[in-house]
Amino acid sequence: MLELKNLTKSFGDVPAVRDVSLSVPDGAFLVLLGPSGCGKTTLLRMLAGLELPTAGQILFEGNVVSDGDRQWQVDPAKRNSGLVFQSYALWPHMTVRGNVDWPLKVAGLETAARTQRVDEVLAMLEINQLAERYPNEISGGQQQRVAIARTIAPKPGVLLFDEPLSNLDAKLRVEMRTELMRLHRATGATAVYVTHDQIEAMTMATHVAVVNKGRIEQFGAPQDLIDHPASAFVATFVGTPPNNIVPVVRSGAGWQVAGRPMDITPPLDDCLAMFRADSLSVALTEGPRSLPMELVEVSTIAGRTMATALAGGLRLTAVLDRPPAARVGDRVHIGLPPVPDAWFTPYGERIA
Amino acid sequence: MATLASAPEPRTLQQGRRVLFQPGLVLKLVVLAILVLLIVAPMTGTVLFTLTPDAITAWSDVLVGRLAPNLFWWPLVNTMVIGVVCGVVCVLLGGFLAWAVVMTNIPFRRTIGVMATLPFMIPSFATALAWGGLFKNDRIGGDVGWLQGMGIDIPDWLAWGMVPTLVVLILHYFSLAFTIIAASLATVNSDLVEAAQIAGAKGRKILMGIILPVTTPALIAAGSLCFAGAVSNFAAPALLGLPVRMQTLSTRLFGMIEVGQTARGFVIGILLVLISALFLWLGNRAVSGRRSYATITGKGGRAKRFDLGPMRWPLFAVAALILLCATVVPVIILIASSLAPSSAFLFSNWTLHYWIGTSTANIAQGTPGIWHNPDIMWATTVTLGLGLCVAFTGMFVGLLASYTTARYRSGWLSASIMQISFLPLLIPGIAFGAAYIAFFGAPIGPLPALYGTFAILVIAGTGYLLPFSVQTGRAVIQQVSGELEESARLTGASFARRMWAITVPLAIRGLAAGGILIFVKIIRDLSLVVLLFTPTMPVMSVVAFRYASEGFTQFAHAITVLILIISIIATLLSNRLQTKSQPWLKA
Ligand SMILES: Nc1ncnc2c1ncn2[C@@H]1O[C@H](COP(=O)(O)OP(=O)(O)O)[C@@H](O)[C@H]1O
Ligand SMILES: [Mg+2]
């Protein structure tokens, strides 16, 4: 079990990670999902033992490995964890084999055992024919594999990945995703995987923690986040396409939706309504519950059409069964269903 | 926890350790202690020494006493004249060459560009000695120079004093100005110039309206560095000015310490530091007050250069003449006069006596050639040892300081480490040497007095060249990014092992190049070591200086040539080392 208890990290007065608590069972694939700068790397570096928490604890299998309250931690090398850096951090003066071998050598393994383990790991990642090359003689995707091989070779119980696929091109990224999941199953290690890409999170994770401004907004299974987003932030951050959020404010006796009077009954005077993309419609004429907007994007996805429209600061995306009759740049009317899929307070907390 | 079938036992969690201090505190304190010992303590020690009851009258003696004009004010005037003239002329000369090389179609641009960086590598005492070989007249007796020997009457003002000092210093420092200005000109995007041309501006307008404003910060920086270099220079005024009693602050400082008036010497040294630092600070302020334009535009290909037209060859002749005078001519004179029995007849009766001859009573009072001269051989050994030691300690401290500040960037400790390590840039070498005498000359606690030992030379050299070693160290550290080191840390390797297996192999090229740079700088330095010199611990440059002062010019010149040869070999070695193939750097 991997457990975080009230984990907090501040750099000077600036908090980067605030009061994070969660736990996942052994062998889980935990994804930390959040926008850039939200504290994901900091969290991961605390797990690796490279940063000491300001407060709170980290427990691996019931053992405290970092304790911010007592300013104490287990040495990075003795936590039974391995980290794959975003930049790969391959040692440029060592061959591929050397990179994978050196940590084992430091760990004090016999030469024979090392050779066997290196061969095994290189084969597992299908890079055995690159063994004698230097890092600058192989491609980015291959470097990525070497970085992973180097990390899994000493068989850590916890594998940490910092945005490992962000430097790869789109096709390679999809391949590596599958590869990483296979590897995770093969090693059985607990994985903590940091990304800003919600598709990666949704496809790979057993558990997802959505991080925003250093806090966990929601923690759960991927499907949970889609079905029951706990906040407006989560609602707009996960899902393909993400959900639409429209402000609803009281105006006299009725309510205005994005500035237009509409027949709707929100639970509060001021709130945010969430509409799933496939509950919206696009029409050329005004309807009973529609917003006039400019059509800015139309694209086809898996036989369906995704249309995005813009008005003021509001951006709505609809998923339709067939392409709209309008063209990009035209004025269209986005039809809303009578009941939104969820309600949030103006601060983003879920109401219903 | 499930692991692969062939997995060894999962590693057990071992006892962690309490992080008592903020990380890096110990390291920072160690580095700071080293820097304090090398730089801060000698400087404050000097100031405090002049404030002791016995010494405090030195301040009034130097500043207002009856002797004050001779002790301080006239040397100050000379020093300022040297600094200002040298600063201005170097900027003009270096600027002209930089403009010609970077922006025009002058013939042999590349050759000129390379040649213009060389004079700074020739120590100023070499150029000053060469000047004597050429222009010395019979004013102070001894051998006359070649021109006088050819029957040309050399007037005193050309043989001694201010004019030759200025010429020698300018020939030395313009190369520094060239490097700075050329680098700045190279960033002037050719689009910038072409846009002005399209707008209808012609050569002069473009120069005054575009190029000059953009390069002003570089001009100011070059001027203030040349000024600071010239005011703190010791060799040129000592060799060319002292014989006719022209004093500058640095020769005064030297003279005071030589005759045992240490307190007065230290006061003059402190004033010299203040003057040099003031101008560097002013220059820095003038530069930082301006917006730096250079970085606004990317570097574009320079499609077109100014066409000099019929002026191409005349301008080339001017540039070539300046460069020959600053590089080839001094070297030829030094070599020739180390071979000629009389510098009046530089190119006749050449003999290798001064190099490999044994003692002969009728030549140079029986002084044997440098190969058979135990004093000179000992000085050579000491100098090489000093170069190696300082290169080693310098790179070690430089690396440690830059590693510490790179890894633990925040906090006032890191900031002070950075500030202190660049402090020696403001301190003239001779004042630095004086400070070391003040601080290490007497026993400190249980430690014996270090004056006259090899250790004091190494410590002084390390402290004096720290700005260079820290700069090199920083460049090296940047090659070894934090994550490369962290990923090694994650394996559990100890600090020493990480250094040995990861950091050092990655950094070795930069380290070696930096070390050689320091080696070359220290073996050809005169001003720092001239005060620390003792007959038991001689260094080559001071031995050459002494021989020259005593009229044994051939020996002085031979030793100087030897220093030049060692410098050149070391530099070539460093180049070779840099290009030596390292498989991971290919592609
Ligand atoms: N060493 C550090 N010193 C000061 N601030 C830091 C440091 N590392 C990260 N931060 C700050 O902490 C916040 C979170 O950073 P990070 O964990 O790198 O975010 P992410 O990986 O999610 O993009 C950022 O605001 C960043 O500026
Ligand atoms: Mg990050």
C-alpha cells in the first residue's frame, strides 16, 4: 500500500503541494493528473525522496519513508522506489548497457547476476540490439525505453514516472502507453505516473488524482471522474471532449443562462451548470433554450462530429451524430437540454 | 508485493536519516569558509592592520603628510593618466579592429580576428622587456637597445617613462577590448543594418545611428576593464617607468613593501583597490542602467558587409601593422635578444650561451645559461609546480563553489558565495599579494607564518584566479544537469562514487580546459607573485624581472621566451584535449 497523509510542501512561503492525502493498494497504477505548475513534479520528487515534505507523511507498505513533521526521511536509494525523469537523465558518457548496469553495480550485485538482469530488461523493452550505443546515438523513443529499463532493473516496489511520454510524438506516445501498461503488469510494482494529458490518465490509471494548485480536487477511478466530477475543474479537465460549464445567475424573477433569460431551476441563485458534450445540439435557428454563438471548429471523431462554438468568453463543445449544416465562422444556436448534468457553486464545488 | 520471478529479495527499508539542517547547509558553510580564508580574511586583515595604533599614521602619511605628494598623489596622477589613456585608446583600437573584422570586407578577416586575440596571451612584462630591447637608450647605463645600436638616437621620452608604458599597455589590453566589442558586434543582426540601408541611411549614419548605440554597453565594459587592467598593471611601469623614477600606485606599493614600510604600502594598496573597483563599478552601472539591445534580435546570417572600396588595403595595412607590433615583433625581439650577446646588435653574433652555456667568467659575470643555472631551473620547477597546484586547487574550489550555488540556489549564503568569488576581479594582483603578506606573513594561531613557502603561492594563486575557476566550474556544472546527478543519487551511490562515475567523466573536458587556462594564467603572472617572491621560492616571471632590473637582459628574455613556450604548449594541449574524440560527444 502506498499512502500519503496530509502531505504538504512549500518553497519558502509558496506552497506547491497542500495537504494531500490518499492511498492506493500494491500494484495500483496511480495517475496524478493536473495542469502545468500544479505541483505534480514536486509531489513525485517527495515520493522519490528527493524533496523533504514540509509537513505530512509518506508510507510505503505501512513504513513511513518521509515524515515532514519530524523533518526525517529515508534516503532516496533505500526506499525501494525508482524514478523515470521527464528529461530521461541518461548518463551521456555511458552506453545503453552501462546506463542500465551502473545502478545494479552500485547496489552491489555480482557481475553474472547483473549481466543477466540487464539482458533481461533490455529484452523486455526490446532495446537489446542498442546495448552498445551511446544515448546520443539513439532516438528519443529509444532513450525513453532506456530510461525505463534503467529504472526497473533494480526491481523497485514503487515506480515513479514524470510525464514520461510528453517528449514523444503522437504515434509513439500511443505505443509507449500500451508498453508501459504491459510493463506495469509484468513487474507488479505500484506505479505513480504524472501527466497533464487526461487521455493518458483515463486509459492507463487504476486510480486518478486530479491535482489543481497543489490540492487534490478528486481522487477515484477514471470512470468516477467522468461520471461524477467532484468539481467544475475536474468536469472541464477530464473527458473527450471535456464537459461544458455555463454560468447561471438570478435576474429578477427568473434566471439567465450565459446572459440569456432561460427557463431553468438551479439549486442556488448563482451557480454553474454542467452539460455533457453529447447533450448539446447545434441549430441554425433559435430554439427555446439556445445560445447564439460563432461556430469556430468542426472535426470528425470516430464517425461523430465535434463542433465548438464561441461567444464572449464562453466556449462550448458539442458532439453530434452528423455534421451541422453551418460552416465555420457562421452564427449558430447551441441548444441546451432542460436539465443540466450537474450543478456547481460559483467556486466550482459540486452541488448536485 | 509481486515482483518478477527472477527478482532478488526486495530490498528492505533501511534506517532513514533525520535531516537536521536545511539541505546543503554544511556544504555552503564549507565553501564559504574556504572563500573567507582565501579572499575576505586577507583583505580585511590588511585593512585592520593599517588601523592598528602602530600603523594608523600611515594613512595620514600617505594622504596628507609631507611625503604625501610623492607617496600617493603623483603616483595617483600617473596611474589615472595611464588608466584613462589606455582605456580610451584600447576601445578605439579594439573597436576599429572589431568593426573591420565583423562588419567589413577587409582582406584576411579571419586571420586578423585570430591575431587580435593573441596579444592578451603575451604577458605585459614580455612586451615591456621587448620594448627595452628595441628602444633602450644610454640614459641609465647598461646595454642599449637595437635602434640605438643602429645609430638612431632614441630620446628619453621614447625610451623610458609614460610613453613606452602607455604603448606597451595599449598593445596588451586592446586585445581584451577587441574580444568584448567583436562579440557584441556579432550580435548586431544584419537585418538591422539592412533595414537602415533600405531606409536610405548610408555608412556613417548606420554606424552612428544603429551600430554605436547597440554596442555602447560593450564599449563601456571594454573601456572600464582596460582601465582597471592598466591601473593595476605592475610590469610595464616597473620595467619602463621605475628606472626614471616614474611611479604609479602599483610600483609605489611594491617599493614600500620592498623597503619595509609595510603599513604605507598596505594603505596604498587599499587605495588602489578602491580606485580600480570604483571604475569597474561605474562601468558596470553604466551598462546595467541601459537596456541591452543585443539579445532582442536573433543572430542572422550576415549576407552583406560594408564594402571598404579603395580603403580595403590601406585599412588592412593599418590593422596588420598594429597586430604585428603587438604579437610578432615582441616575440622576435625577445628571441633574438636571448641569443645576441649585445642587444645593441640584436641580429649578430648569435650564441646559445644564455640558453645552454656553462659559466664563463667574461660573459654576464659568469652567470651560466639558463639550462645550467640552478636558480633558474629551480624557479622553473617551482613555477610549473605552482601552475599545476593552482590549476588543481583552483578547479577544485571553483567546482565546489559553483556546484554548491547551482544545487542550492536560494538563500543568502549562496548569494554571498557568488559575490565573494568574483571579488578578486576588483583587486589588482599586486594589492592581492600585499594582502597575503599581511595576513599569512605572521603566524595565525598554531599555524606557522607562510611567507616564503610554496603554500602561500598556491593559496594566493587559487584565491586570485577564483573568478576564472568559478566561471569555468559553472559552465562545467551546467553540462551536468541536476537530473543526471539526481538519477545517480537514486541508485544509492555515495557522493564520492557519483563524483567519480558520473560528474567527473562528464565534466572532465571542461575541467581540463579550465585547469590549463588557470595554469597558463598563473605561470605568466608577475604582479601577484612579485611581492610573495623569496629567493628560496622563486618563480620564473619574478626571476626574469630581477634579471632585467639588474641588466642581465639576455637571461630575462630567455626566461620570458621559456614562459611563452610553456604557455603555448599548454594551450595547444588544451585544444588537443578538447578535440580528442569522446564517443558520447559525437553526432
Ligand atoms: N525548487 C523549487 N523552488 C521554488 N519553487 C519551486 C521549486 N520547484 C517547484 N516550484 C514551484 O512549485 C510549483 C509546482 O511546480 P511543479 O511541481 O514543478 O509543477 P508541475 O510538475 O505540476 O508542472 C510551481 O509554482 C513551481 O514554480
Ligand atoms: Mg513537472
